[in-house]
Amino acid sequence: MSIEHEELETKVKNVIDQIRPYLQADGGDVEFIELTENKTVNVRLLGMCGNCPHSQMTLKNGIETAVKRVLPEILSVESVIEESE
């Protein structure tokens, strides 16, 4: 992983940390999973956000918009579902 990638990942995590209190106020949360090489941020929606019918709207209109506002080089934010082992 390049230094640039690590720095961008740190910035993404900082933006997510700023969003987290708003999600937690509604009983939800978001967990950073990874920043891919093609500048897609993968996150996991937790708590009420995980099964909320508005989770895609929260993801795209809330989280993705906030991340891209601060870091325009990010192409998208996607929700990943944890696979059970």
C-alpha cells in the first residue's frame, strides 16, 4: 500500500468519524472496511442502519456525499454485507 493510499484512507476514516454521531443518534452506526485501489470506500452499516429501509439513502445521500465533499477523488461509498463463516 502506497503512502498516498494510506493518507487517503486516514482522511476517509476521519470523515466517517465525523458522521458517526449523527447515525448513532438514530440508533445506527457505520464501520470502515476498506479503501480499494479504485478509490471506492467499503463500509458496513450497523445497528438500526443495517436493516433500515432508508439505509441506501443514508449511504448515498449522507455518507457518500459527505466523504466526496471533503475528498472529491473518492468515486463511491458502498455498503458491504459481512459473510457468515
